Amino acid sequence: MKHPEPINHEIKLSTKRYIVSETDKKGIIEYANDYFVEIAGYTKDELIGKPHSIIRHPDMPKIVFKMMWDRIQKGGNMLALVKNLAKDGSFYWVVTEFEPKMDPITNEMISCTAFRKAAPRDAIKVIEPIYAKLIELEKAGGMEASEKYLHGFLEDKKMTYDEFIDNTVGNKGVFKIFFTMMKKLFS
Ligand SMILES: Cc1cc2nc3c(=O)[nH]c(=O)nc-3n(C[C@H](O)[C@H](O)[C@H](O)COP(=O)(O)O)c2cc1C
């Protein structure tokens, strides 16, 4: 799939609205809420049935998505800071919680919902240089290199990935309440 050329324009997201999408087990979009459609710049028809990588921004390191897929396929939730690409090449930053639905018999992932809200400025400031470093490492040495760096980085901080992200986005407060509410609404 051909991606739009990124431009240096940030879409200002409403702090009151949320972006929700649901995919099948392969990441094909099956549901998009109105705000997702509005911000992505595609029509609903253009989004449904497409791989979620349709909004992948080249500034996102591969390792973040690899960790997310590893986690959700095991039935775990994951919180991540994601920079996404709109149809016109603009970008927007979101705090995203991925929540998989598992088959109770096979224990395999059936589908996954992602809840997103505007990312706090401070969190973007923290994560931007880290993602830039991870991308640089991936260009030179592939995902092995970025994974190694990320492990070292978290070891230095004596934090797990989840602790680091919770800290960075302040998940203990507003986000926690918001995501809990969303999950109830969509369950
Ligand atoms: C429920 C769900 C939501 C996703 N949302 C996004 C998203 O907002 N942005 C994004 O770039 N990738 C998202 N992905 C990940 C994509 O499926 C894909 O792994 C990622 O864009 C990397 O694409 P690539 O492997 O083709 O490089 C989502 C996946 C799932 C399962």
C-alpha cells in the first residue's frame, strides 16, 4: 500500500474526544469511530477492510509494533505512544491502549480494539528522541539493534516498559479513568 508523503504539520486533537478502531486478528480494520474517520482524513469505506498500517507514520520504530503484537497475541493489553499519519501527510500523537479479545477455547486472539486520546505534550517531548534513536538503530542494524537498546534503556531506568509508559503518560490519573470507561462502553 502506498503511504502519503509525511508533511511537517501536526493535527491538534480535541482533548475531549477519542479515536477508536477495531481490527481482526491480522490487523485489518473492521470498525472506525467518527473521530478516527475525521482525523485520519479517509472515508469510512477507505478504512474498513484495510490493514491498520494505512496510518503508519515512518517516524514510528518497528520495535514498538512488534512488542504490541507479541503482547496482544498473548491476550495482554498494551499502552503505547503512537505517532500516526493522516491522508494528507499530517501527523498526530495519541496515547493508545490496545485491548485484545481472546477465544476462550483456543486462547488465540480473535480481534483487538484500540482506544486513543490526545497525547500530553510532555509525554511527546520524552518519547520523540527515544523513537528517533530507535529508528536510527533500526536503519543501521535492524530490529535486533533497537530491541537491545530499548532493553538497556529500561534496565538503566530500572523500569519495565509498562512502568515507563505509565510514568510518561501519567496513566495513573486521567488516562486510567478514561480507558476503563471506554472499555466498559465498548464491551
Ligand atoms: C487494534 C489495532 C490498532 C492499531 N492501530 C495502529 C495505529 O493507530 N497506527 C499504526 O501505525 N499501527 C497500528 N496498528 C499496528 C498495525 O497493524 C501495524 O502492525 C503497524 O502499523 C506496523 O506496520 P508494518 O508492520 O506494516 O510496518 C494497530 C494494530 C491493531 C491490532
